[in-house]
Amino acid sequence: MNQDSFIHWEENGQNCSAVWHSENGITAHKKVAIANDTLTADDAYRMACEGTAILWKGDFQNARQLLQALVRRIDKPSKKSKRASKRADKSADAAPKKTSKDIFNQHRLIQSQRARILGMLLIQCNSDHSISLRRAPDISQACVEAYGAVEHSYVVSLRELLGVISAHEWRKSGLPILADENGDPVFVHPHYGVFSPVRGEYIELVCAVPLPKSLDGASTAFDIGVGTGVLAIILAMRDVQKIVATDQDDRALTCAKENIALLGLGSQIEIVKANLFPAGKASLIICNPPWVPARPSSTLEHAVYDPDSQMLKGYLGGLKDHLLPQGEGWLILSDLAEHLELRTREELLSWIEDAGLVVLDRIDTKPKHSKAFDESDSLHFARAAETTSLWRLGIK
């Protein structure tokens, strides 16, 4: 936990302070007001919109209800905004049509503003991760898993804290990714800050695509960007004998090691902290990079957004030097960025060409997640058209 910044407030005539913690890198709020159960949702919404953070001192469950009330006020357009929307519709014919990229950027801006407002409701935690509020749950284990041990009291947004609690539940229950040879589900247990493999369609691709023949001679594979370890686990269950999985994120490395140990696959899978490739060469190198070339605004978004496609370019650029003869590189990639006009298919193909690679095959599948069918989503036009592909790449 970063203890370099502090948040300050006045309470009962006393100047108070605590360590400020934000996984999203938000700086400590300058304007902080104390609030309890007497605060109305309308007043809380006004204060948050005006830039005043609310340090909650009332009932914990009431704080959760207040956060939901803020969500409703953000998501429900006001009468003023409805009138403005009608005026905008009337003048739409005279204005230039928005591009897909414009719509995406507007979507990101709205999401950022939404997160800013909802992040204004704050909770103080003690140095043992307990909360001194009525009806506060025991979150000590969840916070230890997410933040580790701390020495001082700290303040965090309720929204982030609920994410910590939710991640703890995911970690306990696990996420089924496939069935073993007996038909029993195989689980991975995502840790806080590590992206959960909820997009099952790409997992199905990795399970079904024929393994390269070169594995018969040298049964070695690299998994670039291990995350929870899901892809390395699938390769191990497909009888690849030696897999080296890399990541730069300490949480991901710890998460992958735990999942691999739980499944008894430690003899097949080695976890290495590295930027992209480990030393040596392999018959199969698999990578599922972030799919959208944009700047992430939170820890979890690093698994979705990759500025300027840096990881994608790095994987393609280094693949040739790490593949054994007749080996294959498997690239798992959605074309969502293409529908959002953030990257073209021609650019992707040129990066493959420039890296000295050739496309051996491409296996496509359609997404099954709920957002692909949610017509109220501002990005529905792109999500409905999205295709997820496994690109089989070889040395030219």
C-alpha cells in the first residue's frame, strides 16, 4: 500500500489525517466533509459533483445504499439534460456525424466522470483493516489479500472497498474455465487486481485448436502475460510438458502461482517475472494482449487497454526470435478496436509482416457476454459486430 500521501479533514474541531489509498492513482482529495445517516442522496450527489469528498461516519450499510442512490442519479438523465438532448437531436442534421472513435472517446469520458463522482464517498479503515462503523462487515481478510499488512489507518473510496470485497468472494469461490478428463470443472481463483477470464469464448478456442506438430519434438511453450494462469493451465492440461509463463505484475505472478499449485501443475509450469519473453525458445508461444489501444484509468483496465498497442507490437516484434523451427505463435485478439476505429486490420497485418511472420490460420468466434446484446450500451454497435480470433502465426 502506498503511504506517501495523506488525506486531511476536520472533525469535532480537530484536524485529522490518515493515509490515502487509491488503486487508480487518484490524488488525495483536498475538500473533505464529514457525513452520517442524516445526509440525503441529493445533497451527497451535489457535493460529489462539486468536488467535495464525503468521509462517512454513519451506518456502513446506509453508506452502501447511498452509493446506489448516487448510481441512480448519475445514470438517470435530468430534465435539463433531456431538454438539451432534444435540442441536440434537432440540430444533428446540421452537425458532422460522430465517428466510431468519437463515440468511444465520449463513452470513456462519461465513464471517467461517473467513476470520479462515485469515488467521492469515502470510508476510513483501521490499521488492522477493520471499520469502526455500525453494521460494518469483517473485511480484514479481503483487505490483507488486496493491500497486504499496513501500519496506519487509511482512507479509501467505498466503491474501491466494495471491489476488494467482491474480489475476495471471487477468490474464494473461483471461476470454472473448463472440465477435466472426468468431466469435473477446473477452477481458477482470480486475485484482486488480476483480470478474471470471464470471456469464455477465447478459452474455448485455446482448448480446441490443434497443437503445432513441433511440440512432438520439443514440448515447450511460453505464455506471455500470464494473469490468473488460465492459458498456461490449459496448455498443461493439453499435455504440453514444459511451460514458462511471464508477467510484470506482482499480483498476477502471485495469483498464477497459487492457481497452478492448487491444480498440482507446478512441475509443468514455471512462473517468471519478465517483460514479455523469457530466455530461450519454444515450440508454442501464446499471448492474449489487451485488446483496445487506449490509456487505462485503473489497475484492472491494464488487461483491457494498451496504449498504442505496445504489448501487441512487442509480442509480434519478438516472436520470431523466440520460436523454434516450425513453431507457432498464437495471438488471441478481438477486432473490437477495428470497429471503434482505433486500429485497422491493415495495421495489424503490416505489423505481422514487418515482424517476419506469416499467418498460418485464423479461427474466429463470436462473443457471448451480455454487453454484446445490450442495445442500451453506447458501444453496442461495435460489440455486436465484434469477433474474437486466434491467429496462428509462423516464421516467414
